[in-house]
Amino acid sequence: MSRLDLPDGEGFAWGAGEASAMTAARQVLLNEKQHPTSAMRVAAYWRKGASDFHEELTD
């Protein structure tokens, strides 16, 4: 994920997927890319080994 190149200017990041992958993606956006939380929505729609799972990943 760290090799993710974001385009110049403002933008909105949206992601949905497995919980651990989305947590890692959100950390890259926040910590490495300094992308503001107000300009992203990252959600975990499933967790390996769990059924009926959904989590909005926020601080």
C-alpha cells in the first residue's frame, strides 16, 4: 500500500473490504499520505471468520 500514488489536488478516498485490509489502507492514507479524515470513508464489510459484520473505520 505504501507505494500508492495519489493525484495532486483535493480528492475523496473511499474503500470497503475485509477488516484488516481496510484498517491497513486507512493507516496508509492517514499516516503516510496525510489524507484528511474528512475526505475519506473506509468501511470494513466483513472480517475473516465472522458473519454479519460491518464496521465504519474512524478515529
